[in-house]
Amino acid sequence: MSAIGAIFNFNERPLEPEPLLSLWNGLASRGPDGGNFVLEGSLGLCYRAFHTNRESRLEKQPLVARDGRILTADLRIDNRDELITQLRELLHGERAEITDVQIAMAAHQQWGDMFPAHIIGEYALTLWNPGDRTVLMARDQIGARTLYYYKNAESLICSSELLPLLETAGIPLEINDEYLAGYLAQSPEPWLTPYKNIHALQPGYLCKVVNGQLREHRYWGLDPSRQIRYKTDAEYEEHFLHLMQGAVRAPLRSDCPVFADLSGGLDSSSIVCVADDLIASGKVQGSILETVSQVFDESPTSDERKFIGCVEAQRGRPGHHLREEEYRLLSPTIGEVTERTLNPCLVSLEYHRAQCHAMRTSGARVLLSGQGGDEMLNNGNNPSSELADLIIEFHPLRLHRRLKIWTRSLNKPYAEVLWKNSIVPALPGRLQLKLNHNPVLKKSHWLNPDFAGRTNAYERMLGASDIFGCRLPSSRMQSRGFVSVVQSIAAGYRREIGDIDVSYPFLHRPLVEFLQAIPSDQRVRPGETRSLMRRSLRNVLPEKIAKRKSKGNPSEAFFRAVTREFSWLSRLFEEPRVCSYGYIDAAKFRAELHKVRMGCEVNTTLFLKIIPLEIWLRTLESRHTVANVIASEQSQAQPTAV
């Protein structure tokens, strides 16, 4: 999780050192291991180091090649050995002495602008090429490493961190309503930021700047036409286990202890148990894995210690248990945050701070997260992907047979499964929206109708779109699941709130591509969610985890936290900015606050998002940075009713 930044003046206008130094100093908190900058004519690049492995400690960034190319990157390359072999003539020294940034520079020399397509890993990078006087920015396919930029007629400023970019750009801040609509509905689109004119590079994209003009290109995407078909279940299981081991092995390339989230669910437990096997075999650089778990004494339906304990018993060692009663959800301390960022992780700020403290105390810098497992491996017992495919491919007899099996498994009427899980998922997305209009409206009824109408918030409530052009419903659903989790990760919330490097094994590129290409009935079967995962890891996971049918539910803990902290929350919302600025319907919000006061259940998910939004709006207002802009926009808006 190193930090990078760069400034490029167009028309070869010399760059003064002050803006670059401002950006470099702004990144200092992200780079405790030093860094450097290069200032050359009309451009400057800077780097702050956060080392996580032996090779990174050998890096010298920004890296200046003999031909004048300059590269600064926050990266971890997972297919190092393969690339070193392919690029051997361009790389010098022993394999262990070759750094990831040297590999990336050699890859650009070998393959040109599309070189990120050859790199598997997590990265954000900026490269200056004097040969054609262009700037190249690139970001990995899930957006694990952030990269923001601001461009005007005179210059381009890019940074891995948002706040230093805002300070260096020095522009008036205008709230981006499209971002807020995505934030409140699901997750914002990954090219948006909370501010107009400040952009994020999309995951899986590269951006080339030529003569002051930006040209974005997708260098990687899911291939809807690719299919993997084996004759037996055992072949799918063997392939999955191999890829899962590779996905976990990648972030275990660390010369520090590594931490892993352990919730007791299948995803986090699988990562921990696979990592333990890899460490025991001596196949990874890392040798120490510690687990960290959030536990709840006062919310029994949210507490997962009976499952966490199963994994800890197999490991033969306890993990770090962070009690919610000690590190409180919705602690009043979140109201003291004064940064100009919007981050839903604020609701659990004390937990994240405690987690980072535990990692620093242990000397750890890398955290393994199970995020993405639900989306990639089909958490729900949902037959839609299989049955809708049979509709599209017109296999009526097989559809009838499978419907009978699924109706027994789900204990639902035949006609209901035929309609909801077969016909509707096979329809175009807009038609599905009309058919599911009432649930969407119920889910979004807090939103101001004018705001929701002009930002397409209702459509956003349906979730991510299939951006890869998949033909079959099963392929579209898998694609949408991937896009959905990428939107969440690419927003950079987890990275922003902690000085740690968070990695996501379930979103490792080879594993994602494999899961997209296999038949849907490998992922989910009647009565068996995550079928492939359970079968593949049956000799790795504790039996109780492998056979687990339930899933952890934090709702009770969040509801108790809202009730417990209502005193300061009610003061926060005495004059809610979320209502006065036109994002939330004032009357409905007052009704929801009354329900909370009376101890009634509310839409906790949306309520927890509104709290950071309210704090963020008040922070901006207190700095007098956007108040006039907001008033102007609201007076000029011409909303479209839905």
C-alpha cells in the first residue's frame, strides 16, 4: 500500500517544485518507509514506500529507465516468475533481486501500452514515456489500489490518495450527486468520486494522455465466450483448489506477519485454512498468520464465536478478538472526524482502528479479506442462473425436470419458481426493473423522489450491470456479482480508513476467470450453496464450517448500536443536512428516527450510510467549501419525477 503521485504540465511548461512537494508531503502518512521524487522539466513524479515483502525493500522509486521513461507504482505482481522468464533479456540480476517495479518497466518496453494485460496482481501506476511524450495510468482489474486524477487545460495531477490531490489541485469542491446516488443505492460507479472534476481511473483500464487529451481503454475484461468443461466433478474441484491456493499464496509473499479477517463464515475460514496449509508446506515467503475477529457479547445472533472457535481449534492457536462492547459501533468519536471524505466504514471506526493497532503491534502490514466470496461463489440457494439458462437455450423438458427438483429443495410452488427464478431473470434488465418496482421503491423509500429521479437511483437499486456483454443469464449474474464487489472495493473505503494493505484472494484474476467460465451448477446445486467450494475444501476446512448452512448476520449488533447511541445521533440529526440538501425525504426520515427512538426495526443498512453522509456534509459546510455550490445546484435543479 505505497502511495504515488504525479504532476504533468502540458505544452512543456516547466513545473515549479512547490506543487510536487505539496503532493509528496501530503502522501507522507501513507509511506513510513521513505520515498523520493523526480522533477524533470514539465513533469514530476513522487513515491512514498510501504514495504510488505523482501523485493519491495529493494525498490528505488520513481524508477528512471535508461531511455528516460519514469515509472512510479503501488504494486504487487503475482506472476513474477512467469514474467521474469518472458522478459529475461530485459532484466538483470538474480530473480530474488529483481523488483516488481523493474518487471513492470520491462513489460512496458516489451509490450507497449497494453502491458498491464500481462500483469496479474494488485497495482496502480503512472508512467511517463518521453519517446512519444505521453503519460500512462493503469489500475488492476478490481481496483484494490486506488488512483485519482484531476485535469484542466494546463496540467494533469494524479494521486493514489484523494485528500492530497484535493489539496494540490486547490479547486472549489463541488459535490457529485451521481456519486451520492450510487453510494446510497449500492456502491458508486468506480470512475466517480464524491467531487465533480475529480475522477478515479476505472479498474481494468489504462488511461493515456496525449497532447493534453485523455484516452481510456479497457485492457482486461471477463470473456463471455470462454467455457471450461470437464467430464467429472473431481476435475473442477482440483482446478478450483489449485487456483484458490494461488490466490492466497500471492499476498502471503510478505516478510512480515500477515493478518486475516476471521468471521467464522466460509469465505474467511477458507482463506485462513488454505493459508495455514501453504505456510506449513513452506511454499510461501510468509511464515506467520494471525487472525482477527469482531465479536459481540450483547448481540448473540450476530456473534460467531462458535464458528470462529472451530477454525482456531484446528489452527491450535487463538486469534485476536475485538469486542464490540470495547470498540463500539457508531461510537461518538466518528462525529469528530474532520476529513473531507465520505466513508461508510466510519460506522465501525473504532474496530478498524483497533485492528490496525493489533497489526502494528505484531509488525503486520498485510490483511487478507474474504470480501468477494459471496459474489463469486454463489452464497444464496438460488436456482435462477441454471433455470434461466434453460429458458434462453429452450430446453423445456430439462427445465421441467430441474424445476421439480428445485421446488422440492426450496419448498416453494412450481409456478412461483418458474416465474421468479426462471422467466423473470431471463428478461432484459429494464423489464425486470418494472416487474420488481415495488420492492425497489420499498428499499429506497427514504430517498428524496426528485434526487432519486434525476440520478436514476431506483435503477441503481437493482445492483450492478453486466458490462461485459454476456449472453446467458448465468454468465450475466456472475458478471454482475463481480462488477458489484469491484464497485465496493474500488471506492477505496477500507484502504482509506487504515494504514494497512488489504488483499482479496477471492478476486484474484485467474480464479475470477475460472469461476466465470464453468457451468453454473458447479457453483450452486439444490440444497447446497457454494457447492464447488465445499467439495474442493472438504479436507481443508473444519467439518462444522464445511457443512455450515447459515450465514452471520450483523443486523442485531447494528440495531443495538443505533439504539444505544441514539442520544448523540438525535443531536446530529436535529437539522439534518441530508434532508436540507435534498438527498433524503425529510418527513420519511423523521418517521424512521421516531421508529428508532421507540425501539422499532428500521432499514439499518441505509441508516448506517446516512450517518457518514451527514457527518461529511457538515464537515464540508464547516469549512465553507461547498455551501454556496450546493445552494446554487439545488435552486437550479430541474428534477424528473418517477
